[in-house]
Amino acid sequence: MEKRLTIIGWGNMGSSLGEIFASRGWKIFSYDKDKKKLARKKNIFVCKSLQEAIRSSKVILVAIKPQDISSFLKEVEVVSPSSLFISIAAGVSTKFFEKKLNVKVVRVMPNLAVKKRAAISFICGGEKAGKKDLKLVGDIFSLVGEVVFVEEKWLDKVTAISGSGPGYLYYLLHLFYKSTLSLGFKKILAKRMVEKTFWGAMKVIENSSLDFKEWFDKVASRGGTTQAAVNFWEENKMGEIIKGGIKRAVKRAKELSLK
């Protein structure tokens, strides 16, 4: 049976998912208000209108910004009750979709690593979504990494860790990069040093049964250089600062949510 999927919104996430799914045997239909984003796309069927895109498949992946969801739903004219809508919009509840459209809804929170097929995607279903729908969405998103099924109440917290996590990491890497420059290293070497150090450290612990604290204890010698830096950070309550930032992110996710 032909596997057909419509993607509404061809931004960073929508395009990354669409191109990977197309490479794995899915027939991808797409629509974006910005026609330039879909110019000269190979293996992607570009739709001229939103309604054409929705008619093209029973499975519709909505990959647009949360602030654009309300206007998007107003533009949807006719949709089959048997359609399955998959939303990756942060903070937009399945109930919000269900109130506007008489369809099955599954909500997914992937992260940036879909680009490398190394994502972790959290999935929950709305009231009308059945086990087969959840399995289908799980199978689709397993093409770009690991999938985890959760209750919807967890998704704002997931957004604050998994969804925003890559951004936090890049911010921290930037701070380490600036610190490396302050020691007198040239830009190219400083960037490479930070990249390889953190990438290598993550590869070492990949699939390990040890927790992060156990790994820290293995590499930080008492009275050594690592411990000296960590002592300074702990004196300045770095752990509390990070925890406070995460709480702010959760709070913001709830503020932005559409119920």
C-alpha cells in the first residue's frame, strides 16, 4: 500500500522531516504559504493550495509555528473525519485541534536532531486517536530517531528539556568557546577544541548504564583541575541557575499553550 503523508509548513523542521521521510519510501505532499521554500524540490509533490494538500493524504503533519495555528485552522475548509492530524507545534493541545476540526489528533515533540536521524520524539494521542494511529505515528518518527509515548500533561516539560535542549547546549558551547579564546587560542582551534571535546565526551557515555554523576566521579580527580573549576561553579550556585532557567522554560511553554 502506498504510504502518503502531507506536510503543512516547509520550515526547518518540516523540510527536514519531509526529505527524510521521502527518502524512506513515503510519498510526500507539501504546502507552504511561502512558495519559494518549495521551489525545485525533488521527490516532493508541491500543492498549490492548503485544501489540495489536505485532500492529498489522510495523514497530515502540521509543522507550522504555534502562533500561526489559529489562523491555519480558520483556513481549513473541509477535512475528512477519518483524517489523522499530527501536530509538532509546541504548546498546542490535542483538544484545541479537536474543538476546531472533527479529526483524530496526535501530538509530537521532536527536536533538532531529526536532521541527523538522532532525535528523541515524545508522542501523545488525543481523545479520538486509537492505538493504530499512535503506532503509525511512532513508526513514522522512528525514522528520525527514538520515540517515547507519554501522557499529554508531560509535553510542556518535555519541551523545556528535549525541545529547547539543543539551544541550551549551543549556548553553553558558545560560553566555553569564548573562555577558550580568552586563554589566547586562535578562533579555528578554539572552536575545534570545544566541538571535539564535547562530542567525544558524549560518544564515550553513549549507551552507558552509568549516570552522569558517576561519569563525573570517574574523570574528576580530587584536588585536580576539573574539580577546581566545578568547585567555583558550585560556589556560584550554577546548578540552581540551570534549574531556574528550566523552570522559566516550562512556565513559558504553559503561557504559550493553546488549550
